[in-house]
Amino acid sequence: MFVKRPQSVMGHRIAEPRPTLMAVWLAFLYVGLPLLVLTGLLDLGMQVFFGVCTGLWCLS
């Protein structure tokens, strides 16, 4: 739909932005880790209050 022309500075083409390993790591820290902790606490609460184990640790 929208085709961007490659940008250049003084005749040199600028590389397109791309995700880096640091960006993936930060996304995991800010999004993935809190979700893992929250769902783990919810599973633990279910086990304590209802006596039903729904977490992954029930498989072992």
C-alpha cells in the first residue's frame, strides 16, 4: 500500500530498522515475565482455594 523509498544521506543508503536481540529480551522482560508471574500466581491461588491443580507443575 505505502511503498517507502530507501532513505539516503549523502548518497549512502540507510539500513532499515530491524528487531535486535536486545529488543526481544526487553519485550520479554516487560511483557512476558509479568504475564508468567501473574498466571503462576493465579494457578497457585486456584490450587490453594479450590484444591484443583491447574498449573504445569501438576504434570510432574
